[in-house]
Amino acid sequence: MSSSNGSNACRPARSAQPTNSAERLGRVSLAAVIFTWGIQAIVTQSLILRESMVLMAGSEFAWGIVLFAWLLGVAVGGAVGARLPRPADQARCRLALLIALLALNCAAVAELWLFRGARAFLDVGPGEFLPLTKIVTTAIVFVTPTSFCVGCAFPLACAIGRNTSGPYLSFGAIYALESAGSLVGGAAFSFWAVEALSPIQTALLAGALNSTACAAWCWRARKFAARHGSLGLAILALALGAAGIALLAGERLNASLILRRWKLIAPGYELVAEAESRYQNLALGRRGGQYSLYCDGQLSADFPDPYTFGPLAHFYLCQHPAPQHVLLLGGGAEGLLAQILLHPVEQVDYVETDPRQISLLQPFLPEVDREALADPRVRVHHLDARYYIKTQTDRFDLVIARLPEPTSALRARFFTDEFFAELRRACRKEAVLCLTAAAAPGELTPRSREYLATLQATLKRHFPHIIISWGDPAQVLAATSHGLLTSNPDQLAARYLQRGVDSPLFDPAWFFGATDWLEPAKLKRRAAELASAERVELSTDLRPIIYVQRLILWEAATGKSELLSRLRNLPLLAVVGTLAAAAILTIIWSRGRNDSGASSWQSGIVSLAVATTGFATMALSLVWLFAFQSLYGYVYGRIGWIVALFMGGLVVGCLLAARLRRPWHSLIAVDVLLSVLAASAPITISALSAAPSTPTLLRLVEVCISVLVFATGLLGGATFPLAASLLVAPEGAQATLAAENVGSQRSLAAGKIVAADHAGACLGAILCGVLLVPVFGTPATAAILCGLKLASALLLFTGGRPSASAGHRPAHDTA
């Protein structure tokens, strides 16, 4: 069937299809290589992200930088891979592809060794935070070379052809196969390998799988096998060796790597237990009779510590006149829970998201704390704290939030206006909330004032009476009405004595001067400091500004950088101007007439469409990720599902777009749909957040976010084959080209598209994760993304299109 304009030149070339079983097997074996490299790529990326969380204090800030470094490597690799061997020399193309994939397989193992010794390389001591400059340097030096191999592989695979009339596999098929491999690999990693295998076993087995596919492909490529017959055997031996090491010595290797990291995190402590859960890395150390728990490389708790937890528990319990139903959010098993139960409370709901954390600690806890966990008044909930609170109404007299500081978007969602509103609904009419926040031991710095004042302003919308204590950390006390909280030591001691509490670890005399937390003169000074704070803002789910404020305090603690402070003061117009300049540079970079009939201008705006789609889909993916955390629950337990949905969308979008007959118009439609999706983001998130908090509707929230993630991937996947069909000559034109030019065009176009896509995604990852959402908020981010894609659509619409044969041919001819 001819195309819509009747040109027979647009007819798919039958000669491009395999004509015998050997050629079909060769095509299948190449498909297996691409599918398994997708698995290896996503496994390697996932391992790097988890290792970076431990190295970089558990913040998604590190995720944005690592994703930036990963995508940077893919973009550069795509551009370089297109220019490596001459595509006419198919043997060299195959050899270069094998080298790139074998390097990727080896790099996955090397990354574990590098990250677990990184503190020594970077000269960062135990407990120290990495300054931003070192985080960026580490990511580029460690991560970019690995992802460079992934970027090189794609154009090399596209350049490999059965003969001069057609490739083994089309652009779209290669893109879909790699995405499908990533889908399977991401789901298997998150839902199975994380808890069933050690990281080193996962890396080795994924590498063995890809190496086996590479060996089979070597033997199926007849001319290549004749010249490099021993290479296939060597690769197979390498695969079998990697699998054998994983199965027979994987645990011992993993133990040595764990010990390598542990000696840098907590020197002088004996590592007594370690676990990788769906949520975090857990490590328990011992020195003498003291234990220290590290979550994602950061100290989370020390125990036994009765002289800290005893006074703290009674200080909190005595802030309410008669607490009956207590909600404890985290940090209870290490001593706090046992002291709470000494008071005449009816029930304690203890929320600890990660069940592995309690099971890891329980054998080492004092007997009194193990008995507290088994007390009939205690109900332990292994649920996300925010999810649990959404399902409760009018239940709690006292809430003790032992939550980590908002040094990540995940943690910052427990310090937003929406969260405090949900918590208020879960509390009774007269209720008290107790939490802590980072502060200075004496006078507050301007940045610390801003941070605490933002927390106070956000809290005050739902808890009208607030006391923020002296000291570091500051004790933040909030009540639903005046008259509940007290700083009077006589009243606190009276409440304690009236309950008949008998604790060998506490004396009510503690309230009379053991701490200066509630000393009247210092409380007055603290209130005056907060009243003088500048730029006090509300922290919301759509704009979690407290996340940035806390990271600025973190940065100030290192004393080596002020990058975040500068980003915070960056005008939004400067960001828009930078993106416009990047768009112009993309068009200039993509100039040069190609054999498809597209002019330099047309080629440039197609590349711009690809780059802005990469930017928008990566940014939107992070927006949906943040929304999922805020609205539904702890994202790490579902990260495999989210990755699988996005990759599934890529596959479906790629396959559907390959059937479209008018790629130029279809590319415009994709841009418009992406702009609509971006514009709807804040409206959709606000509507979902305002929905009644019932278990059924919370499940509906998950479904809605899942659909949005899939739709984002679908539009991103559709762009790739559409752009490829516009930048590669149609089959009729290919027939007139020399063999070398056919392969060169195919390889160069693939490199250009991969580089543009990943360069845009690279910029989207770091800008959205570090600047746009945290600093400017989701509405501003959505407006920028919408404007960016509308501008791209307008350029495509007004810029004309290639010649009829190039502009109207079926996308599947080349994509």
C-alpha cells in the first residue's frame, strides 16, 4: 500500500526483511542482546542510586545529581558512539558494540567497589556530609563513564545491518526492546532482587545474562564468527564465571564490600547486623555495650540510652494533661516506647514503616524494650506514616513525631501544610504534637531563623499554640488549643506525680533546671528571633520550601559551598532564559542537511522537539514521584512499579508511533499533549489531595498517579521513532545511497536522537529535582514545561516539514 500522497517511494522495502532462518535467528539474537542490555542498564542505575543514598545522606537531592550524571554519560555516549567505527565495516561495529556492553557489565561491579570506598577517596570523615561540589564531582567521575557505555551501544546497534537495504532491527524496535528490558529489570530488581539477592550478586547475574546473549549473537553473525570465533567462547566463559562467583562466593564478596563501607562510616564500631530493605540500607554497630543504628549511612539512634529517652518521654507525656491515646511516629523501639507505657495510657499506635528495622534491632534491644513491643496496649503498624494518618480521624490525644529532618523530598512531606492538616484531622479536639527541628545551641543564624519560622508558620495554620524551645535540636510543641502546653516546671511535675508514674530513670526534679529548653527568658528570646526572620513562607506539597531551607543549613554546615543559597535566590526569569538559550544551542548543534530531505533548520527543530520531550518527561516523572510520596505513601516500596509503568509507556508509545503515517504532524500532536499533561499536573495533584481520606480513595490516588506515569512514558516513547523517521532517509532514497552512507546516516541519526533525548532528560533531572519543584514549586514547574512544549510545537508547525516523501512516509519504514 502506498502512502497517502501516492508515492511508491514510501512503500516499505520488502528486501529489508530477513529472507531465511539464519537471518531471522541473527535478528532474534541481536534482539536478545538489546533486551538484556536494558536489564543490565536499569539494574546498574538502580544499584548506583541506592549506593548514592547511603553515601549522600539519603536525600533525593543526590538522586537528581546522580541521574544528571547518568543521563549526561548516555548523551555523550550516544554522540560519540555514532562516530566510532565506519558503519560499512559491520565487523568493527559488532566488535565495538560488544566492547561497550562488556564494559557496562564490568562497570556495574566496579561501581559497588567505588561507592563503598568513596569516603576515603573524597577525604570525608565519619558523620560528615558531602559538600555539593564533591557530590557533583563524585557523580560525574563515578557514574558518567558507566552510562557512557549505554549511550554508545544504541547508535552502534542501529548501524548494524544485514545488508545495505535495511537494518537487522529498526530504531523503534531497538528503543522498544531496550525499554522492555528496563521494564523487566526494574520490576525484578525492586520486587525481588532487593531482598532476595545481595547487590554484588544482582550485578554479577545481570552481567552474566547480558554476556550470554552477547556470546550467542557472536555465533549467529556468520562472517563475524568466522573472524572472531574465539571471542564468543571467551564471552561465554566470562558469563559462566560471573554467574558462578555470584552463586558460590557472592555473599562473601558482599560482606567484604559492606565492611569496606562500614569502616569509613563508623570506625571503631563492630558491625553486628546489616540489611538492604525495600526502603533503605540498615546497619547496626556495637562498641562496648552501646549500639548505633545507621539508616542510609546516617546515624539514626543510639541505644541503650535511658538517660536521654527517659526524660524525653516524660517531657512529652506531661505536655498533655491526660493523654490516653498516643501516636508514635518512628524511633520508639530504642527506649522511648517503654517509658511511654509507664504512664496510664490506653493505647499506643507505633508506626515504623520498615519492618526490617525492628527485626534487625530486636535481638539487641534490652529486655524492657522487647517487652514494650509485646505490650497489649501497643499496636505496631508497618505502614507509611502519612498513609496511616490519612486513614485516621479524631483518635489521638498526643502525637510524638520522631521523624528525620526534611533533608529530602520524602521527609519534607511530613513538614507541609497538607500533612499538618491531615494530622489535625487525626487528632482529638484537645491534642498535642511534639517533634524536633535542627537549631543552633545558642543564638540562631539568619538561615536557621528562616527554617524554624517557616516550620512555625506552617504548623500554626492547624495548631494555634506553638512553643519552640531553646537548644539544639529545638523541641517543637504544638497544641490544638491554648491551655494544654506548659513551660511551667511546677505544672509539669504535678502532671507527672498525679499519674503515679514510677520510673527509675527519671525524677520530676528534672523539670526544675536539668535543661534550659523552657527557661522563660530564653523562650522569649527564641520567639523574638523567629519574629524577626525574613522570607517566612508556607511549605506545601506543591512547593516544599522547607526541603530547600534544610539543605541550605546542611550546606552551611560543610562550610565549603553556598550553591543552594544562590539557587534559592535565582529569579524564575533567569531559569526561563537559560532554557531558551539551551533550546537555541540545540538547534545550532543539530544543523546540517541530511539525506531525508530535511533542511538544517528542520533537522534542528526536530532535535529540539526530542530534547524538550526528554526534559519534560524526566521533569514530569519527578513531579509524579513527589506527588506519589505526598499523596499515597513511601515511594521506595513502589519504585519498581513506577519504573515499570514508565518503561511500559515508552514501549507502547514507541510501537504505536511506528504505525503513524504522518510523523511530522504526529510529532506536533505529541508536543501539544505533553504541554496539556504538564499544565494539568498541579490541578490533578490538588484535586487528589483534597479527596476524602479513605482507604478506597487512597487506592484510587495510586491508580491515577500510575496512569499519569504511564501516559508520560507513552508520549516520551512516541517521540523517538517519529523523530527517527524524519531524520533518516526513506527506503526509496536509501536505495540510491552507497552502503557506507546508509549505515552512516542511520548511526548518526541514532546518535543525534539519543544525545538530544538524554541531554534534555539530564537537564530535566537536575533542574526539576534540585531547583524547580523545591524552590519554585510544582505550579511554576508545570507552567515552564507547558510553555516549553508549546514553543516546540509552534516551531514544528511554523518551520515547515521535509519533502513529501520524508514528511508523510509511514514511521515504521525507518522507526
